[in-house]
Amino acid sequence: MAALDLDAYFARIGYDGPRAPTLAVLTETHRRHLAAIPFEAIEARLGRVVDVSPQGVDAKLINARRGGYCYEQNGLLKRALEALGFRVDALLARVTMHGGPDTPRPGRTHMTLSVEAEGGRYLVDAGFGALVPAAPLRLDARGPQQTRLGTFRLAPDGREIALSIAEGDGWAPLYSASLEPQAQADVEIANWFTSTHPQSFFRRAFAVARVAETERYALFDDRLTVRRADGSEERRRLTAPEIEAALPELFRLAPQPEWRDLFAQATAAAA
């Protein structure tokens, strides 16, 4: 794996604290990464293969100040945490969000991380879009784990571990992760499918998200959702010019001219 310019990464996320493999450093690095680097899969929506090589990720997420999806986000965070001295494993997960009891088990198309810190193992994710856990979650805990933006739960799911989020009086599934460490080659294969298969969600939808300190922002085609720490939500539809204006304002993402066709398609798809 190519060496990471840790100074450049920390400048990108606005972190200037200690550089030791402690739970406090893990938590703060994760928090700042989520706030600074938006989730986006615009390259896949444009019909391109997403480059998950370390050089490609650094050029896009750090130097070009773009965002990325799970393989890019968690690949970058993994290398940063390893540079700090953490033991980090890449995991692959099945996305179960929006599925029902009769829905066939999907393939493992989401990348997340297992991180060792101060004698414990934590699920750490920077790439699950609008509902990404806002803090590291203890992997061996089975009760609710509260974060500043939602309460999560981990539970056994066969040979996997299932992540869900509190919703109303119950729990909504998000994904089930295998705890078997994955090699970079496994990640590249999953990324190839996710960024190129005609039925991939990211080939068919314009999706961006960002997790701030007290709010979650999500844009799916022309539908903007703002979820706040107090439990309130705001939902509205945007015009193409409003989508372009929302990207820098809410998502810290500078629009590019070639994206304007996607804004128009997003609004046309919902018409």
C-alpha cells in the first residue's frame, strides 16, 4: 500500500490533535473525517470505474477535495489509522437496509472497518452515506450504543454481525458484516461490481451525504433530507439549480460543469 501523507490528510479533515493509537484519537479522527469529506458516488453515476487505489483516493479525496463512497472513504481512513499505529482490518458487508424478511440476501458490496483500540475492537465506518454511525461502535457490545446522531445496535447474524439503527419503537437494519479480514484484492473486486454493474444503485442514482456535528444531510436525486440530533427531520425537493447550490453549502462539495446533466436527470427522474 502506498504511504499516506498524514499531514495532508489531517489538514483535509481539520485535525491537529495527538497522534497516538488511543480511543480518543480514533473517535476524533473519525468525527472530523465524516464532517469534512462528503459521501458521494458521482464517478459511478457518470459511468466511470471508481479508482480505489491509494494514489487515486489521495488525489481525489485529499488533493481535489472531493468525496467518495465506502471503498474510497474507508480505504483512506484505514491507511490513516494504520499510520497512527492502530490495527485495522477491512470488512465486507451485505447492505440490508430497506430489505424485508423475504428479501434475498444481497452480496457483500459495502466496505467497513474493524479497529483495535485500548483492548477493544470497534466497528468504524466513514462510508455508509446518510446513516453511517457517527462514532466507533464496540463490536462485542450487544446493547444499544448511543452516538450524537442516533442509537445503534450490533447483534449476531449467523456468522456475521448485523448493524441496525433505532427507529421509532424498533430497529431498522443497515448491514451485516463478515468479521473475516479482507485483502485489498477483495475490496477491488467488490468495487468493480459496485461501480460498473448496470443494476448497481450508484449507477442509477445521484447520491451525496455528509454527517456534521448535529445534523445529517442526504441528497438522493432531487430529494434533500436533513436529520437533526433532536430527532426532527426536514424533507424537500430541489430544482437542478438548487441541487448545484446545495453541494457546496451543505455537502462541502464544489460542483463541476460535467455534473449539470446529472442535476437535470435527477429532477427529471422524479417528475
